[in-house]
Amino acid sequence: MGLSRLAALHGVATSYSPSADVTVPVPDGTVVAVLAALGVDAATPEAVREALAAAESAAGSRLLPPTVVVWTGEPLPAALAALPPGTELTVRPEEAGSPPPPPMRTPDGDTDPAVSGPAGGSARDTAPGSVPGSVPGPVPGATDPVPAPGWWAEPPLGVHRLTVRAPERPAESCTLVVAPARVPQPPARSHGFLVQLYSLLSARSWGMGDLGDLADLASWSGRCLGAGFVQVNPLHAAVLGSPTDPSPYRPSSRRFPDPVHLRVESVPEYGHAPDRAALDALRRRAAELSDGVLNKGALIDRDAVWELKRQALAVLVDVPLTPGRRAAYCDFLAEQGQALEDHALWCALAEVHGSDWHTWPAGLRDPRSRETARARGELLDRVDFHCRLAWLTDTQLADAQRAARDAGMAVGIVHDLAVGVHPGGADTWAQQDAFAHGMSVGAPPDAFNARGQDWGLPPWRPDALAASGYAPFRGLLRGILGRAGALRIDHVMGLFRLWWVPEGRPPDEGTYVSQDAEAMLAVLVLEAHRAGAVVMGEDLGTVEPGVREALARRGVLGTSVLWFERDWSGTGRPLAPEKWREGCLATATTHDLPSTAARLTGDHVTLRHRLGLLTRPLDQERTEDGADTAEWLRLLSRLGLLPEGGGDEEAAVRAVHRFLLRTPARMTGVWLPDTIGDRRPQNLPGTWDEYPNWRLPVADAEGHPVTLEELAASPRLHRLMEVLHPRQEPPGARTAPPGARPS
């Protein structure tokens, strides 16, 4: 009982429920290892008793939790409302130099504390003694919201430091997050493309899609197809080295973008480079890379692309900046501060010592050591090079968002936030205290992965985040949201809890560790509000009860994929369109799932059989998959969405998207490869070398790669997009019949 109680106080689960009627105990060894990663010694019974006594004493002696959340316009959280009479509260504002608001004081006891005053407080007051990070919910027995007490003067939006001084008690402080009640919402229903940017080559690409292609896709689809957004894969900075991990979901840093996405010719200094011959030679080699991918069956080679761009950018950074450009660069350096300097220094050190900082000389493993300071001076030119690349990439990201909004997009570019980072990358080096070393994020066993999953991504420590006022999370969000119209959060359930797997243990011997979900949500809502950005979460798979409701309450959209939307609590049949939730991005597929054409034809089953991934006989898999698809097609026909009848795969793809438009979903996503009948998935979970994950270009139904220019002219694409954005003839115009000759 002592270990279980100690684990509960630190948000560590000692059991989990893969289904409503099943409870699986977590091995004690796992619990002990996870607690150790949180700085808690539970290795012996005596250590457990001492740690438990210390934790209970600390919890019982505090008036406030480590973080208090106040939602504007909503009741005060229980921790503030229950402060003793005569308590003085002072707030130190987030912004340096901002004048602090006047101190507040709770009534001395004879005054009714619930007198009318400015509204404020927590939307979901957490019951005293609840486990940190549990899904925010109302206090049992709570009544309807009431006005905040008259003594409360709400601080401005932000993350502040709150100090309370109660009579006959020592002063104590905590983080105070004051956040709007909801994130910004899409202004209207919209549709848009979902695309893995590297896969979208144009005639100007250097072997993979780039930010110039993204801006062009947004401009064209916004102006010609009425699209309201373009969602891309994570553009985070990858781990340096060759071969690098092609997955965009295991980056070195989530805070800064990857310069491999730069359109080199769009850098203003390109036209003033003295060595044009060198740049022209690099462009010719880049054209050969593109030709290999588009015409000769080659895979996208990120390493080869980066080597060419790295050489070209080295030429460009030697071109002196104009005074205005220099001023803009200096502003960027000042704005990004220590975080950028650390990232650039890691990149410079990785060029010398390799991409895993754990293998560096001992003195360099500490970003604040004397040895690291000396190396910074020795590598100053390389540090500046990587700072410059971060600025150039940030600028082109802003250009892409500007192009999207100029094209009339209501949202613009939707960026993707990966679950975590590579254990040897820049973020874990620069923020070592924030990560739980020796732990990896994954997923528990389920129907699709009987042994669970280990994603190889170290998690943040919830206690370290709280102690820092959520600085790592806030910095990360600001870095991405500043150039985004919206943010998609991969595995959004991670705001509430994550499955931790101790190093050396199999994934099924992990356990859940809870976050302070209320605080994580408040920081997310605050930063999205400041950026004016929509937020959506990938909430597919096993979702803890109450999570979707908590996200929806804060305006965070979910993700609904057609093939998974069934009446699971009733008949099990496909969910009628009017039964879908409004607050979601509705789509037919994602980067981890078969394309719609492959789903409809059963090609995805054949592919998995060829790679040895099926766990049942091929005929059985085909029969079950065919029955599932046939049930959906019958519903589409019954709703009148498949007028062409069965047997036409392209018509069925259009019918699927007609169905999505029948739902109330705020956003409808079209997987870009679906527009031309691509049968190949971009990523096939469970494979590594067996399948070219993250290295395939967008292709047509025959598997021939298609450029952005060809895609824009594709009759099949336009037939599909006519479903989502019917063309409107100008007044007085007539459409000529087929075969008519112009006069």
C-alpha cells in the first residue's frame, strides 16, 4: 500500500485498464524505476516510508498546489476560494517591467467572501486530494458557477508568480496561469489539404518538397479551390548526421524548424552571391535528385538534399546582409534568446562530435559547463551559421502563412507538433532537467499491438515543468504558433498522461504517468489565444474517459477518421453523418493509415501480407476488410452519395468526401494523395527497412510520381474538389457542351 500511495501522490499509475472490464497491474519494478526518474527513491521499504512521509507532509502543509489555473469568466479554483481569512495575495507579472497589480486580501472572517465581483477562476475545480494530472472535472457536489468573490482582482492573461501570506503561516508561492476560456475557433466551416511536405515535389524542388512548394500549394488551393487550410507534417529540426532518421516525428528539436525545408533560391542573398557557378552546379545536382525521384523510381533522399542545401547556404551566409536584413536578424536573435543559442551550439557540436550528446566528451554534455563555454567561442562561426539558418527558415514559414492568408484561407498553414524528441538531440541536451532520463514514451498493449509500443522518445517530467512555470512548453508553443494558422497536436492525450517505458523493459511493462492536465491545457489555450491560432488534437485510439470532453470545453478540435467512426456503444454500424461531433477535423485517412483508394480496393491488405505483417490468414483478413468497406459503401449509396454506383473506385473516393461534408465537422481534410488515387501509405507502422516510410513522393493510381504542377492540372483532382468546392459560373456565363468548338 505504501508504494501505491507514494506512486499516486506523484501521478504514477500502479494499474491500467485496457478495457472497461479489465484491470492490469503494473510491475512494482516499473513503478520504482519511474519514481526514480522523478527523483523519488522507492528502492527499499524504508525508502518508500521516508519518501511517502515527506510527500504527505509537503502536500498537507501547502495552501496551494504547484500551479493554479484561473480561466477568465469562470469561477475561481477551489484552492484560491478556500484560502484562510486575512490571506494576502501578491502577483508578480510574467512580463518583465510590467507593474504588479495591487495586493489582494481575503476577508477577515466576518465578511461574506462570495460578494459579487469580476468573474474569474477555474472551469473545472479539482477536488482536494485528486491525483495530479487526472482529467479536469468538477468538484463532487459543485453547483452552478457563481461570481468570483469581491476581493479577487483578476491579473492580466499570462503565466505569473503568485505568493500568498496567510496569518500565522509561512509565505508560499506557486505558478499562476490566467488563460482565456477557449482557444480561437475556425471562422467558418472549411476544407483543406493534408500533405507530407517532403512528398510534394515541384519543378523547382531540390529533391523533396520545400517551403516554396508549401506557399505555392496554399496560394493555388486557396484561390482556385476555396481551401481554408493546408496541414503539413512536423517541420521540426531533425537530428544531424547521415543517415538521419527520415521520420518527422522523432526530431532533434521541436522548438526550431529544419532548414532542409528552405527554398534556397528564395533567400534574398541568393541573387547577390559572388560564386554563381558553385550555386548553378548545386542546382544541377539537385535537379538530378528530383529527376531520380520523379522519373527513375528513386526514393526521397533527405541526406542528399541536405548536403546540397548545406553547401548552397554556406555560400549565401557569406553574402553581407543589408542594414534592414541585419536588423531583422538581430531582432530574431534577441527574441529567441538562450534557446536558439543552445540549439545552434548543439548543431555545431554535433558536426564535430556526432549527433548523440551522450557520447560527447564529458565536459560538453553539460550546456552550462566551462568546457561548453569554451567550445562556443571556438565554434562561433558555426553557431552563427545555424542561427542564421533558423532565421531564414522561420522567415519562409512566415511567408507561407502570409501566402495562405493572402489567398483567402481562413486558417492557413496547420503545423504539426510531434509527441517528443530524439533522446540524443538538441532539446534533451539543452533542457536536461526537464526530461525523465532512462524513460521512453510509448503505448500499452492493445488489439493492434499485443506487446505495446516503445517510441524511443524521452518524456518531460511533470514536476520539472511545474517548477519552471511550464517554460519549455510555453517556448515550444510560441515558436510554432508564431508562424501558424493552426496547430495539430499529435497524440493530444499526452497533455493528460503518457505511457512511460523504463529503459531495458518491454513496452508492456510500462505505466501511465499523469500530467497536470489543467495547467497544460491552460498554457496551450493562452499561447493559442496570443497567436490567434486554432488548435486540433489527434485523439484516435485509446482515449481516457473525460479527455475529449475536457478538450472540447476548451475549444480544442478533435480528429475523426471515417473508417473508425462507428456506433461503438450500440450497433457497431457506421455512424450516420449527423451523429458526428462538430468540433473536429473530419477526414478519410491520415499519414499512418492506408489511402482511401487502397482502403476501397483492399490493396492495403495485400501490402501488409507481402511484408509479413498479417497475424491471420490472408483470406480471412480480406474477407473482414471487404465486409467493412462494403458496409460503408452501402451507407453511402443509401444516402444518395454514390450516384455512379459500385465498382468505380474514383467515384467511391468522391462519395466518401461527400459524406464528410454531410457531417457537422468544422474542418474537412483531404489527404492530398487521395486526389489522384495514390495507393501507397506514407508510413506503415510496424515496419522499418521493410517499407520506405517517409520517403515516397505523391503519386497517381499507377504509382507514377506527380509534381505540384501536374497535380494542379489533374482532371481527377478537379473532379474530387468539385465535390468540396463547386465551381460557380459568373453571371451570364454559359458552359459549352462537350466537344463544342470555340467561335
